Amino acid sequence: MEGHCERMTISTTATIVIIYTSYCFLATARSEMFDCNGSTEYYELGSRVEVLCHNGTSHLAVLWSREGSSEPFLRLDKKAKTEPDGYEITDEGAMVVTNLQLEHEGLYLVVIVDESTSKVEGRIRISATVMLKEEPRVEQCHTSSIDWCTNLSENLRATVLVCIAEGSRPAANLTWGSLRGSSPVFSTNTSVNGSLFTAYATLQYDTEAFAQQLFTCVISGIPVEHTIQESVYLDGKMSIDGQKEKKNVTAGKYLELECFPNSGSESLRRWRYTFPNGTVEVLRNSYPENSSGPCYSRKSCAVSWDGTLRVTDVTYKDEGVYECVFTNSSSDSNASTDVSVVVAPTPLQTVISGCDNPNGCNLTVANNGMLKCSVIRSRPAVKLSVVMRESDQHAVFLYNQRYSTTDNDPDSGTFNSILEVQYDIEECSVPVQLSCIATEDINGISIHSSVVNFITVRRKLNPYLPVSMRGETKSVKYTPEEAEPLKSMEV
């Protein structure tokens, strides 16, 4: 006797997810005693069949005949046994079919004569079975090559599923069900190829009626040793206005997103991820029979039993929109989160070109030039600004600010942010102090500002000052006494 067992496998494609579930039952030996009250008994084709139609008490004779014939073809009495080819009869009067074939199928009649010459009559029907060898499958009619689908109109084929169980005897029983709890409308049919049957069950669906749905074909019956469920997930066109939010996560940490965790176990959840370029990837479908496990194409991604998505060791490649679509027996819902991955810059400070100490340095510069300020190795890029002290507003003029970003490291997805500002400093001014600041935080992390003091070069004037008179330039000579104070004059 064979014990109970369970088995589940899952296979996926871009648009269909199929779940194969089987449950073993208790099998018994094929040598049995029957009441022989007209029931049908099934035996595997080619097997040895033994049928005993009484309780083994003493008898004078046992006579077996076929339906439509009054003469017994198999008999046992006190004197002898009559056993035609392909049959035997035991000492207890059991009929034995040594190698069951299709010609042995049919109704058998038995007459048992006991010691008191009383007669007991019985009947039993024998049928040969061929167990389902091929795995049943579900196909969408618009991609199926079976005649049943190709004969449908093009519009109808786009909304029909077909469940197929081929190569058995008798035909398997097929029924359709859905997550909504009600049985959808479907039709069944069978075809025969030689001695074997193929069972079909078609289901027409309306994509406008659901956001997502799980349709399940249940395959059962005599030729099915294990009850089989073939489930197909379908995206619908029903519009859902769900929750939307944004979330930042630091690179190297983990991302955790919930999907209606308190909504019960009898539900369907699908996690979808939309890349920044708009490409959509299905991360995982969760069913009541298969509610948790890893994502289909990402090692660092998994979904727990309550639908929570967790991504470990986050990188910038995990940036995008994560959407959970939830369906139970009464409603459809969805929630989406726009996830941004952040990387704090190193150092955690703006950097002014030429300054070794970002907290404050002195640079000797010309009266005009360019200041370059940057933040390196950050994600996202950082907006920058250069500001002056209030007391320096009349001594310096800032203009032509140019902001740019460059990819720092394709592997980490970080950027260098650069701000270039031209300046003019008034001659003969005191040192001017400028600060480079980040105008925004990165995920709550403040970036420290850098400070620089610009000291302009003072130049001595030529003691022979040009004097313009009537559009002409003439050199004016000073006496040594007049020129001496001019030599030391600086601006």
C-alpha cells in the first residue's frame, strides 16, 4: 500500500505562471473481492486482473459469461476447470484476466452455485485504463496550435484559455476555478486517437473585469493518479487608483516594502518593478499555495508569507518603481513606491579647488578669475551654490555660474557635481570670503560647506602717469620730490 505524499513545482514565462500541485492517495492491490452489483472497476491496461465475487464459502460451481452470451466461457466445478486463452479461474472461483487488453473490456456475469444448489448471481464491468503520462497544460488560445483554438475567430481566441490533458483512458475530468471563489463559465470536450483520449476544457475571460486573476484547471478522474492543478496568472485591464509614495534607501542597506500584510492568506499578490527606462519586470507572484520565496530573477530579492518584499544589499540598480497588485475574493488593490538609492559623498563636504583645508583656506588670486566647487562620489548629484559675506557684497561680483555633473563610477552609480563661478574683486580691497554650500541634503545627511578667503595681488603703479589732453597722451615728468610718494603708492 502506497502512502500519502505531496509535490509542487513552479514554472514561469513572461506572461504566464503555471503551478503544478499533486496529492497522492492510498492505492490498494488489484486483487479484490467485490459485491458484483453492476459497478465498474478500472484496471491498468496490460495488468493481471483478479475478480472474486463471493466471500469464499464452499460452492459446487462458479460460471462466468460475457454480456450478450448465455453460455459461460469460464467455469469451475467439482470435476474440472474451463479456461479459454487469456483467462484463468482460481480454486475460489475468481476470474483472472492474465493480460488486460481492450477486447477484455465489458460487462461480466457470474453465477455461483452453493452446496444447497442455491444460485447467487452478480455482475461487474471491467474497463482498461491508461494513466495520464503527459503533464497537463494550460495554453492561451491565441498562441495554441490545437485545432479547437485555431477554429475560433481571432477576437475570441484572444480571450480564451484551454486546459489540455492528453493520452489517457478514459478521458480525465477537467474543471476550471478562479480566485474569486466562483466557478467561471467553461466547456469541455474529448477527442480519441486510437485507444487514448484527450480532454479539453476552455474558459473565456474578460480582462476588463479584473486587475489580475488566477484561473486554475483541476485535472482529476480515473486516469489521474494525482490530482493536478494547473494555474495561470493573467493581467487584467481594470484600472486601480492605489497608494503612491516615495522612499529613499541608502546603498548597501536593505529595502522593505509591504503589500497589504493584514488582508488574509487567501489572496494573490504580484510584485512588479519598473526600471527608470520604463521596462517592467515581474519580481514574483504569490499564491495561497505558494505565498513566499525568492524573486524570479534577483538573488537579493524575496517575498515573505505576508507579501512583504525585501531587497538586501541595495545598489543603484535597484532604483525604480515597485508596485504590489493585491487581489482577494472581493476586491483588487495596488500600492506603488518610487525608490531612490542614495550614496553619501566622500568626503562629506564640498571641495574648493586649490584648498587643502575645506574648513577654511587662504588663496592669493588675481582680481578676476573662476572659482571651482564640487561634491564627489554622491548619488544623486548635489546642487551647489557659492555665497559671500554680507560685508563683501560691494567688493566682489559673482557671475556666469555653470553647473555640471559627471559619472564618477559606473559600478557604484555615483556622480561628481561641479559648480564653476566667475568673480571680479574690486581693486585695493581687503580679503574676500566665499563659501561653497550644498543646497540640499542627501537622505537627511547634511553636507558640510567649504570656505575660502581670496586675497588679491596688489600692484605698484608707474610713477609716470599718463595724462590725456585733447585726445592725446603725453608723458608727465615729476620732480624727484614729487615722484617719491607715488613710488610707494599701491592699489
